[in-house]
Amino acid sequence: MRLLSQMTLAELQEEMERLRQQAEEKKKAGDETQFAILQQKFFMAKSYYLGTDGFRIGKQYRVYEHDQPFTIEYFNGVFAWGRFPDSTEAIGFPVGMLEEWD
């Protein structure tokens, strides 16, 4: 299997769809552990698909399954590192987990 970083955009789209379908099957089967693993793999594939160009340092984003705004401080590969308002410690998320904050 090729690394996500070596895949074309079309290959990444196929990989995301494959992972989404597998995750859905695991969730229906009640296998929460495998569902969580496949979901993280999906977010990584999505991160390579999106890249970091559409994200801005200093801007706030919503992180999947978090209810506080996340402010990006810097990027390391396809990970955005930053903080939630009540945190003093930086944390990283793959950019595929981020959405525009309303």
C-alpha cells in the first residue's frame, strides 16, 4: 500500500470512500474500536487531500466532536497545532478534522 503522501488526489478520494464505507460497516456491527481507527485513517486521508493551504494561522476552527473554537498557531505536515480557549497547552489535529467556525 502506498503512503497517503504519495497518492494522487483521485487516489485519496477513493481511499476516503473506502475508509468511510468500512467505518460505517464497523459502526453498524457495534465494533467501536475498529470504527474509531478507521475514522482516524479517514481524517488523515482527508488531510492529505485538503492540504494546509485553505487554513490560516490565527483563525478559529471547529474540531470534529469538540464544541470549543480551536485557534491554529502553526502547521507541522498536515497537522494544525493550536489551542482551545481554556487550554495553555498546544494540541495537534489533522486538518481533515477542522471546519470553519461560525
